[in-house]
Amino acid sequence: MSIRHSLLALLQGEPRYGYQLRGEFEDRTGATWPLNIGQVYTTLDRLERDGMVQKDGDDGEGHVIYSITEAGRAEVMGWFAKPVAQANPPRNELAIKLALALTIDGVDVAGVIQAQRKASMRSLQDYTRSRREAARSDDAAWLLVLDSLIFATEAELRWLDHCEGWMATHAKGAKSGADSKGLTHTNTETSVETMGAATR
Amino acid sequence: MSNEILQLEGVSRTYGEGATAVAALRNVNLAVSAGEFVAVMGPSGSGKSSLLTLSGGLDKATGGEVYVEGTPLGGLSINELARLRRRAVGYVFQDFNLVPTLTAAENVALPRELDGIPARKARRQAKDALRLVGIPELADRFMDQMSGGQQQRVAIARAIVGERRLILADEPTGALDSTTGDGILEVLRGRAEAGAAVVLVTHEARHAGWADRVVFLKDGRIVDEAAAQHDPSVLLTGSAH
Ligand SMILES: Nc1ncnc2c1ncn2[C@@H]1O[C@H](COP(=O)(O)OP(=O)(O)OP(=O)(O)O)[C@@H](O)[C@H]1O
Ligand SMILES: [Mg+2]
């Protein structure tokens, strides 16, 4: 997440001071990514150094007001126009955990998957519920953030189903030949049904 | 009696006998209260549809007992069962099960009329239900003049028409696009909020997310359950890595 561009985008609306920026950012993103005030001020300093914002005096209560410069406007427009690059392979703790679980003897991989499925499903239920409430209050920015969380969690659950299906196939192969590395716990009886789910 | 609309007590269903017998459900316990929305997930063949048909009195358990509004279904005659189904149970079939020679509105009104509701009233209720699922303009179309997704919505309208207390839906969003599917979930959720017990079978996690509880089936057994936490602070931690 680019704090720099987010602050510039907010300043494009109107000049603001640090605490206001933090408050606005959290309001608009549903406090999903809490910002600390130190980060806000360090970022504002750098933006000023780079000519993207300027100090505009204070509001009479000692808050320094910042406003955006022409260069800052150009920068933020460029940011909106540019697609977000995928961080090259995002570090996904769950993927790492499962990859390791698969290769280490004595780990109940099916159990790991089910525990994650349950936790992810609960998150999905909570996001969905929040989304229903947000839809009533017509809070567009928060709705978009929630949708993104919902689709990401859905993808994770589908991926878990896929892993389970893959494991079942793998275990079947293992039965007729090579040593079933860490997969001995998989109930081969259920393979066909589990695969069915994965191929739907 | 508590406010449980649906109760399964040690329910089993075995198809066939001997060496070829298939145990579709094994000793399943499940209770769904008025106002509660439960989703059932599990791999293909895990027993989801079997659980639903038994809950709706469309099939009989080979072991255990199913109660709908406190009435044990095992002891009912075929006529009593049919009556209970029309009065209390709204069922969305995986393959719709609509009458091709009737219009959308007639399909939806049919169970109401069979239950003795005057035709005009049944028809009005049918139109209301079709409006809820987003196809009021198709009331007078016959089934073979409708797309798969439109037929699916007729099937959903037929299940929610009137004030039925138990709504059982088997993959009701399979033929629908994402936004229309969400609209259907909204309708089912609304029925639960109005006091119905709703059981939804689905492969789509995003749709199960609408439920208060998600039950996971595997090999005919309930192996796990996820309940919403209703705690806003989880939004910040959630399952994010
Ligand atoms: N009438 C029947 N006769 C014999 N076996 C049956 C019958 N109906 C279902 N089965 C078997 O019972 C098991 C459970 O079937 P069920 O239809 O409940 O699965 P499901 O979870 O709904 O699957 P899907 O996701 O594919 O719809 C399966 O193994 C199926 O083959
Ligand atoms: Mg089924």
C-alpha cells in the first residue's frame, strides 16, 4: 500500500493537517490498514522535500496545514492511471505452511486445511455481515474494501478445496507405488468424492 | 418445544442393500432455529442433497428421526407429509423441478392453491415473490421461454412464496451470474430475518458467507462447523496473513 500516494490523493480534495489525513484515510478504507501518525508526518516531510506538497500555515490551533502542488497532482494522477503491480510472489504464509506440511512426515495436512477452512469461512461470514450493514449505510469506499476482502477470502477457500482434491489424487497415486510422503493420513476411500469437488 | 424449526436426530440414509449399499448420511445431528440461516458445504457426493431431501420430507431416513416444527416426519402418512410440505416447507431443487406447461406465476402460485388459498390471493403472492427474485416482468412466460437462470429464479420464488417457515435450497445460484446470485442470497437472508429457518446447500464459499453457521459434510458426516463471530474487531485481523 502506498501511503505516499494515498495522502496525496486526500490532499487533492482540500488542504489538511496530519491528524485529519489519518482520520480521512481510515474512514475511507474502513480502518482496514491502520496508519500511525508518525508515518503520516514522516511521509508529509518527504513529500514536501520532493515538492509534492507545501506547508500552508496553520489552522490557528497549532496544526500545520499541507496543500498539494502541481507536481503532486501530476504524481497522484499518474498513480491512479497505473495498474498495481503484483508484488512478485506475495509472501503467503498459508501457502508456505501447506507446502511444508506436505513434505514433513507426521503432519495432518487434511487437519491443517480444515482448520484454515473453518477460520477463513468465519472471516468470510464476518465480512459478509459487515458488507450487508455497509450496503444499508451506502458507504461506497468501505463497500469496495469489503468486497475485495470477500473475494480474496473466497479465493483462499477455493484454493483450499483445490489443495484437498489434489492431495486425494496424489495419495491415490502413492498407494500404488512410491512412498506417500506425509500423506498416509489421507483416507483413500474418499479420494473419488474429494476429486469430484475439485473438478466441479 | 423450543424455537427449532428443523431438527435431525441421529439421521442416517443408506441407499440400496448389501455389498452395493451406499451410506449417504451417517448419524447426522443438526438443529436449525427460527430466524437462523445455515449453509451446508462439502464435496460432491458428501450427502448434501440427501440431507436436504430428508429435511423436507421428500425422502425417509433409514435411521434416526427428522422433526419439522416439532413433528416427527417418520410417523406421518403420505397425505400428512404432503400437506406439511406445502404449508411449512419451501424447497428449491438442484434441477428446478418446475411444471413446463404452467407460466412462471402459475408455478409459484400452485403450492398455495393446492393448500386452499384463494386463486386471486395465491396469484398476488406469486407476483410478490417474482418481484423479490427480480423477474416480475416474466410472470406470464412459460418455462420453455425462459433462460436457465430465469427458471432458477422462478424455482426460488416458489420456495419463498407465502410465509413458509422452513426454506431448503439446493444450489439455488448455480445458473446465476454473480450479482443475481447475491440478490438471491439477499432474499434468503431476508426470509431468515423474517423468522424462517433457512438451509442452503452450496459450493460457493462466498454464498455460504451469508449464513450464521456453515456446516461441513464429508462422507455423509458433519465433520465441522463455522459460526460467525459477530465481532467487528476480527475485520482487522481476520484470516489475513
Ligand atoms: N437414489 C439414490 N440411489 C443410490 N445412491 C444415491 C441416490 N441418491 C444419492 N446417492 C448416493 O448418495 C451419496 C450422496 O449423494 P448426494 O446427492 O446427497 O450428494 P451431494 O453432496 O448432494 O453431491 P453434489 O454436490 O454432487 O450434488 C452419493 O454417493 C450418491 O451417489
Ligand atoms: Mg447435490
